[in-house]
Amino acid sequence: MRRTMPIRHINGTALIIAALVVTVGALAFPVWSYADRSGTGEANLNAGSVSTRWGPLSAADRDFLVKVRLAGLWELPAGQQAVERAPTKAIKEAGDHLIVGHTDLDERVRGVAAQLNVELPNQPTEQQQGWLKELTEASGETYQRKFANLLRVAHGKVFSVVAQVRDSTRNSLVRQLASDANQTVLDHITMLEGTGLVDFDAIANGNASTATASPTGPPPPGGTPPEPVPAGPSDDVSGTSRPSPGAPGTVNTDRPEPQM
């Protein structure tokens, strides 16, 4: 008995120590696994970023540079076409603003990309070439509405992208370019709306159809919410409601929304 007592005491102590180690490990594992696991926003940001003398350059920053370049590759020719056709003074002025704005932005983005060693495209995408072809083949009132709505939707989509990059980028070159792009895009939106041909109902319905959360705000005036109005098929490209096939002045909607 005298020989077994110390052994039992030692065994009991060892069990207590082992239990403490397991408990501490269990408590520490969630913290360690959260900090090191892949797939988190911070981990993805760091994994996609490279160091430059102007600050970290993220994947979102590089994507932004590509989108600015692509915008100039199709919106600049669209503006030149509008100036050449000049069906109305408003269309001509909008086209002129597209030319001036994208000529400057294109020069700026190519300079920034060269400094940051980012490769840029030299041709519009197939979709963008299709939109240019559609504008080229249109005429009269149809052309004017296609021009105003197609380009208004494109600028509206990129407006939020520019703001997000301007807010989150850690690279000073990208930040300044985003600031300039923000002013240019807003100017183009204003000029396109000045044609009087933009369908705001279709734009609102199109944005609502892709929204992931319901807006939270005060109730409508009067205290009684109005009955919801069923939204018809929206035109995701031109900003106009979907008319019957073959109707004059319509825009083909069987394609994705324009992007910058």
C-alpha cells in the first residue's frame, strides 16, 4: 500500500494537468483558427495585394484600372459617333463630354498602370463591341434613346464601383484616379440625363430587381404604405421598359448590363 499511494497520487496529478492542457487548447483553437483561416475578407485582401511605393495595390485596385481602360475603349467611340451624327444639340453635347472625359481618363489610367506595372486591355470586350455595333446600326429616335439609356445605365453601374475603390484603396495613385473618375462619371451622367431621354423608372426597377436587402427608412407620408406596384420586365441595358418586339425606338435587352 505504501508503494502504490505515491503512484496513484502521481497519476491523478498527471490527469489533472492533461485535462488543463486540453481545456486551454480547446479555448485557444477558435481564436487561432479564426485568425489564420483562409477565405476571410482580410485574408483575401492581403493575399491579392502587392507592395508598391505608393501603397499596397489590391486585386480590386487592379480591376478598377482595367475597367477604366475598357470604359474609354467603347464609350469614347460612342461619343465620337454622337458628335458626328448630332441628331440634337443635347446628344452632341453629351457625346462631346464623353470624348473629353474619356480621353483624359484613358491617358491617366495608362500612366498609372505603367507606374504600377498593371497590364491593360487594348480592345473593348465582345459585349462592348456589340453595343457599339448596335448604336451604329440604329438611326433616328431609336438611336437617340439607345445612346442615352445604354450609356446612362453603364455610368450608373460604375458610379458605385468608383466610390467603393475611392473609399477603400490604400494606393495613392489609385485613390487620385478614382477621385478624377468620380467627377468624370458624374459629369457624363448629368449630360446624358440632360437629353431628356433617360427612363428613370426602368433604371429604378432594374436596380430593385438586383437589390439584396430591403431599404429601411421612414414610412411614406400619411402613415399608410401604398400598395406595391408589380414591376414589369425591366430593361437591364438601355434603361427603358421592355416593349413589344419590333416596336420603334426600342433597345435590345437580351444581353447583360453594360459595365464600365
